[in-house]
Amino acid sequence: MSPAATAPQPPSGPRAARKRQAIVTAARTLFLREGFGVGMDAIAAEAGVSKVTVYNHFGSKEALFTAVIAGALDHPSSGPGGGEDSAAPLARLAEAADGDGDGELRTAFMDAARAWVHAVRDDREVAALRTLVSAELHRFPELGEAWRHDSPTGHHPVVAGALRTLTERGRLDIPDLEVATLQLYALLVHPHMVFGQYGAVMDDDLTERLLVSGVDMFLAQYAAGA
Amino acid sequence: MSPAATAPQPPSGPRAARKRQAIVTAARTLFLREGFGVGMDAIAAEAGVSKVTVYNHFGSKEALFTAVIAGALDHPSSGPGGGEDSAAPLARLAEAADGDGDGELRTAFMDAARAWVHAVRDDREVAALRTLVSAELHRFPELGEAWRHDSPTGHHPVVAGALRTLTERGRLDIPDLEVATLQLYALLVHPHMVFGQYGAVMDDDLTERLLVSGVDMFLAQYAAGA
DNA sequence: CCAACTGAACTGAACGGTTGAGTTCAATTG
DNA sequence: CAATTGAACTCAACCGTTCAGTTCAGTTGG
């Protein structure tokens, strides 16, 4: 009964870091493929690691799960609405629209939208993450909170910021930034998110038609001098 | 080993029908609240029925689950994209727009859209159904097929039909019906579906602003003579 | 430069306790 | 007489733990 003998500190060192990474990767793979119901033995086997090691690093299945989701929130190409990185093309939009030409704003929007849409449509991993989190929301309420934080809610900081910048520069005329941001999401990425929820993927032709029409619709409403 | 002794026919009769209904109802309630992981004992208890009776009617947990989902597809206020009944307001839209006034089409659209949007936003049961099905897609592939059938895919027969009718009557000018249908879904209901996936509900004020702006945006693009 | 040593991290396999799916059966009910 | 009940039962999966022995990174001593 030594005083500090029962301190359950996770292992440290270079080897531990590698193992830990392998565990998280394996857990993400299996959680995304099979859901939370997958066994810890399977995860340990997939990671090429003993089950005891898993429990030395993460104390429980719940802790491992939250670590996986938290890691996915930081990692590139993640986030509920497509994530920070997926929306990055939209961030560059404000810079790309420096020209004064009529069609330049439209072209910049098209390019940014295309990159954004394809990132959302083709990233099956993020789609699986959304499904997984929403399915386990009742078991991990605090996780839904963090997930919701940078999500379709009023935030979308990147997209909203780009639209605000373009408004301040006089390129767009947006009376309700919150609504306009939601509409841009709705016209471009929401259909792909809804499709993806059932494992369906929109074909290239329809994707392109929807994209072009969506950008034109948005600009017809909000381009300055319309 | 009597020849026909092992025939697993489900019970019949008026009593059996009542029990069966109670089981399906209880199963739907618990599946929606707790997910597929809920125990059969809990379902039997919720239905006020012995577990043996459950297994006499449905042979397995999977069979019970598919029966619940299949029943939800027929039952009112269901379907992936809000369902047939949720989209019913849109079906009546074509009839309501008989007047020739300028604002009448817009008013009819607003009313139909409001009913539709509120049906989708406030029906937490359908949201839970979507989450449940997408979460268990890997376990029930054939179910995802049926679910997808009357879903956000190219179908939307009701909405697309209403838009086609309005186009034929010269009230709308829609070059690409498939795209326009998707956009109407996107502008009006997709944001609520995405919100609902994380248990979030859009507040009334934002809901109304988004709705009005969405209808105006759609009509600005597709109203005849624009 | 290298062998021996050290201690933390890891392994493999087994085990305890629990949960849950599905079955059996005698008794009961409508 | 078919349907239902309640309770006990089997069987498998799974979470988490224990333990005896092994690997590995780094340090010491020659």
C-alpha cells in the first residue's frame, strides 16, 4: 500500500507513443467500420498490440472512443460540416476574388465550391464519423457537445468569415449573414452529406450540375448590384 | 421428426395480432431510444409480453428490427427525406397555385414550405429513424436499399411532380428538374436534417428567416419571367 | 566500443463476472 | 387447443484484470 503506487499514468516514451498511435489508428478503423460494438480484442489485434497495452494507455473502451473522436476533430479532413480543412477552399475565396472583373468572382466561387464539394463528397471517412457520432450521441453526450461546437450551428467560422470579407469589400450584398452562410452550405454540401448518410454517392454529372446551378443561384441573390 | 413439426409459422388470430402490434411498437420505441444494442428482455418487458412470445412471432432480433423499419416506411410521417406525408404540403402546392396573381404563387410556396419544414424539424422520431438506419447500414445492407429507394435520390416523386406540374402550367421555368428538386430540398429541409442528426434543433426565428429567404431565392431563380 | 544491467513497457494466455440471444418446459389462459 | 407465460437454462461474446515472462531503450562499467 505505498501512497502513490496506484497512480494509473499512461505509459510514456518513444515506444509507447508508437503503440499509442497504432491503437488509435486501429480503433478508428474498426469503430468506423463496425461501430462502437466492436470488441477490444479485435482492436488490439488490428493494432498488433496486446490488449493489456490498450488498457494501460486508455483506461476503458469509452476513453478510447472519445480519444478517437477527439483526435478526429483535430486531424485534417474532419469536422461535422466538412471540417476546417474541407472548407479551406472557401477561405481562399476572399483572397482569390481580388480582380474586379465580372466573371472573376463567379470563377473564384466555382473553383472554391468545386474543391469544397468534392472534398465532402469523396471523403467517406468523415461521413462514417458523422454516422458514428450521431449513433452514439446518447452514450456520449459530452462528445456531441464538442462535435456540435464547430458544426452546422451558427459558427462555420471560415465560410461566414469569407462571406463577411467579400461583403465588406463590396463584392457581395448580404443582409443576413447567418442565413446566407447556411444557404451556401445547403446549396453546395448538404445534399452530399444527406446522400452520404445512406452510403450513396452522387455521380459526377449531377454533382457538377448542382454545383454550377447552386453557385449561380447564390450569386444571383447576393452578388453586389443584383 | 414429424414431417411438418418444425414449421415456424407465426401465431395467428385476433389475440396474436394485438400482441404482435404491441411488440412492434415497443421495439420501435426502444430501438429509436437506445439503438440496436437494446436487449430483447427489455423489449418484451416494454411490450408487456413474454420473451417467448416475441420469438414465436419474430424468429430473431434481426427479423424484429427489419419488421420495425419496414413498418416505419409504410407508416405515416416517415421516409428518409421527410417522407411522403411530410412532403404532402408540397403536393397540394400545385393545386393551390391556381390563381394568377403575382404574390399568390409566392404565398402558396411559403405556406407549403412552412408546413413541410416544421414537419421535418419537429418530428424527432423520423430523425432518430434516420440515425438508426444509417448506423446499422453495415449490418442490414438490404434494408439500406429499401430505405434509399424513396429517399434523397433522384426520386422525391411528390416534390418533383409538383415542380413539373407548375412548369407545365407556365408558372415556373425549370431547365433541370432534377437539380431544382434537390435545391428545394437543400434550401428548405436539408439544414434541419443535418441539425437534427446531432440532436440540435434550429430556433423558430432562424427557421423562419431561412424559410422565407429560401423560397424567395428559389422563386427568383425559377419563377416564370425572371 | 561493447557487454552487462535496469526498469519501464509489452506480451500471451488465462480467468472472473456480466450481459445478452435464443431455447426448453411445465403450467396457464382465452 | 393454440397461444401465452414465467422461469430456468445453455451458449457465446465481451469487458476488464491478473500474472509470469519477454522486449526494448537507455545507462553504467570495463
